[in-house]
Amino acid sequence: MKTTIIYAHPWEDSFNNAVLKEAEKAAGDYKLIDLYADGFNPVMSKEELAVYSRGKFLDPLVAKYNRILDDTDRIIFIFPIWWYDMPAILRGFLDKVMLEGSAYTTGAAGLIPVRDISQTYIFTTSSTPTDVLMDTFGDPVHNAMISATFQIVGFQNAVWKNLGAIDASRPQERQEFLDEVRRMLEQ
């Protein structure tokens, strides 16, 4: 299975980096898209927007990322939840890389996926407890990402695992989360 890991955290000593290391061990053969290490610019410029509607791009990283995604069966996202949403760099990745013709087409019924990535894993951390994210803040990962964006671009069978209340978590809870990441990816 060809796996791609998309990582969106700037700090090497973060718990997200520990999640990345665990995912890398469990994933086997994989490609890594490390948005911060790559220096990916998430801002859509006026010039980029002018060609975007034609499925074109100006940023060479967009071509690189699409080549990787075209050869992906399983995708793994690792990122913190900031302000009840994904980091801006990941939002920009979706905005700029999910192009018409490579990620989706437009039909009479709306947007139709082009890719068929059969397994999608989302590993996140948040200061907010997971149940509060889901119940009070409208479950942003399931509603905005999984049920909308990911379906449209062909990221199928999404599973989300969050370590909420990360700031108050104990070492044992963090280890249990890492163990769960490994178990999920080794299946």
C-alpha cells in the first residue's frame, strides 16, 4: 500500500512530532509531505487564483504534491487543532493543491472526486477536550473536513483520532495515544 503522510506542525519538540515518528515507523513505505519543512506558502496569490479555475498552478510544490498524491492509496494527516480548525498551512494546502482535473471534476451534480485514496487517517491534538470539540464547537473535523472536503477530493474511509486536552495530558495518556496510532496504521 502506497502511503503519504501530510504533516503540519512547525516545532520539532511537539507531541505532533512524536505522532509523526510513530506513524513513520508503522506506515512502512511512505512519502512525507512536511509542509513547514518544505516552506510551503499557503497563501493563494492573485496570480495563482487567476489560473486555479483552469486546474493550473504557479507553485512548483503543487506539482510535486500532486505527483505524490496521484500515487497514494492511504493518506495520513497529522496536525494540531488551532482555534477549532486545522492550521492555516494545511488549509492552504487543500486550497492550492486540490485542483480541478487532478482532485475533482465538476459535473451536473456538483463536484466529483477524481482520486480514490482508499484509507484516510487524521491524527490531531487539541487543547480543547475532544468531546467539547464535537459537542460545543460543531465537530469541525467530521463536518468540515471528512464529510465535505475529503469526500469531494477522494480521501475515503476517514478515521479521526484526537488527543484532546493535550496540555493537561499525562505521559501515560500520550503513550496510549501513540500506541493507538501504531495499532491503527499497522492493520
